[in-house]
Amino acid sequence: MGYVYLLIAILFEVLATSTLKMSEGFTKVWPSVAVLLGYGVAFYCLSLTLKTMKVGVAYAIWSAVGIVLVSVVGLLFFKQRIDVMGMVGMGLIVIGVIVLMGFSDVSASHS
């Protein structure tokens, strides 16, 4: 269930981060409400994730997937382009998380 909570946390964080731009410095009411609710749900679900997963691993997954998804939202909705080196950097982050997931114990055990 930890991965389900983590996925929900990531999706709400991406929603919140994306609407943060639309809030225009918290001057627009509804985008600002969406930001606060999105981050609230995201951090609550992340806290549930941490019952079964190490904080460093959960945060690495959160960061990598979040970076890629926010970049896609930026491209699709805000017409923000990513250059080649940006894509290379994001690719290295994703590869790092894959290595972490494939070769590390991701449970929250205290061994």
C-alpha cells in the first residue's frame, strides 16, 4: 500500500506545484486553494508512505517522478521547453532511482 500512497502523494504534489504558477504569488484565490489542498494531500499521503518505506528512498522516488511530471506539465500547459542537458540531467536522476530501487532494501525496517 506504500507505493499507492506514494503515487497519490506525487500526483497531488505535481498538481500543487503546477497550480502554484497559476496562483501568481497567491494572488489568485482558486489556484491558491488548489495549491494548499494539493500539498496537504501530498504530504499526508507521503507520511503514510513512510510507515513502510525509508524516507530517503521515498523522497528519491517522489523527487524523480515529480521532476519528470512537472516538466511534462510545464511543456504541455506552459509551453516551457527542456533543452538536451536538462533531459540528460533528468534521465540521470531517474536512472539513480532505478538503481536505488533495484539494488537497495527499500523497506522501513531499522536494521
